[in-house]
Amino acid sequence: MKICYYLCDQAKTRKSRGIWVYTNELMSSLVKLNSCELSALTSVDGPKINGVENVVLPVKTGSIPGRLIMDHIHPYLMPDADLYHYPKGFMPYFRTPKAPH
């Protein structure tokens, strides 16, 4: 099973530390199980997880404009997967999901 995570909306700051710990622990545990293929869509200033195929977009999403733009165009850039996971619960506005989210 292929699982793709959307991480452009996460930063390693005190404000989002809880969601970052959740994401890091979940993905690290899945890497250790070695039972699925993991990928993550992230930004230049976003998190990277060891053992996960990190698709790094050449933009910074730490600013409000960069984040808003990326949040709504990222579905066109996502790697193919069976399941898409948004740890922060975001769903894109302009595109209807074609796979489970």
C-alpha cells in the first residue's frame, strides 16, 4: 500500500509541535514496520522524515501567501498513492479527492 503525507502545512515551531510529534512518530513507526511505501510532499522549509520518499517543492511555505498558494495547488503535485494523509486535517478547496483521504 502506498501512503502519501501532505507536510507543507507543518513547521517545527512551538505552535505546531504537537502535530509534528504525532506526524513524526506515526511515519517513523510505519517506516520501522516496513509494510507500506511512504512518501511525503513537503516544502523547502518543511519537515523531512528519514526512510520516506520526500518530494520537496522548491517553495517556502512558512509565509502566509506561500502556504495559501501551496495548500490549494498541491493536489496537482502529489505523488500517486492509495491513501493520502493530512495530519492537520486540511482538504483542498479546488479539487475533489480521487483516492481515500
